[in-house]
Amino acid sequence: MLASVLETPWLGDTNVPCRTEPDLFFAEAPADVEAAKAVCGACPVREQCLADALDRKEPWGVWGGQLLVAGQVVARKRPRGRPRKNPAPVAA
């Protein structure tokens, strides 16, 4: 996680989840990204983390419980590969 959130005087000894497993917050697999978002749920600096990341236009990663791609919040990470040419029919 970035210094603006982790190396600030106001953070003190606050336990921030991203300190223990930072690679999870920059994962490639959609399931890992969702796991990182869930870890952020109870973080005491979640709102500040997201606000700072948006201000900096972070290129990618999970910040404040949201996935950022090219500095913008996106709902979920798409899996690798091309989408299906003929989408599966949706059950009614």
C-alpha cells in the first residue's frame, strides 16, 4: 500500500490489513481481487485510502475496498482471455 496511507502520523499503531499481505491487493485473479476487497471491509482507514488513491489516480489495485483500473473504480475484474463469441443463453 502507498506511503500516503501507511506512513502518516495519524495512522499510529493502527492495524491495517494490507501491511500483512500486500500482493493480494494487486492480484491478477478475479477471485483474489474479491478477497482483497473483502479484507478491506473492516479496515479503519478504508475511506481515506480510497480517497487518496482516487486523488492520485492510482493505475490499478484494490484501494479502500474498491478495484481501481486506470485511476477509476470498476465493479469487478474481468478474467483473462477473450469473451465468448456466442454468449451462453440466459435462463428466464
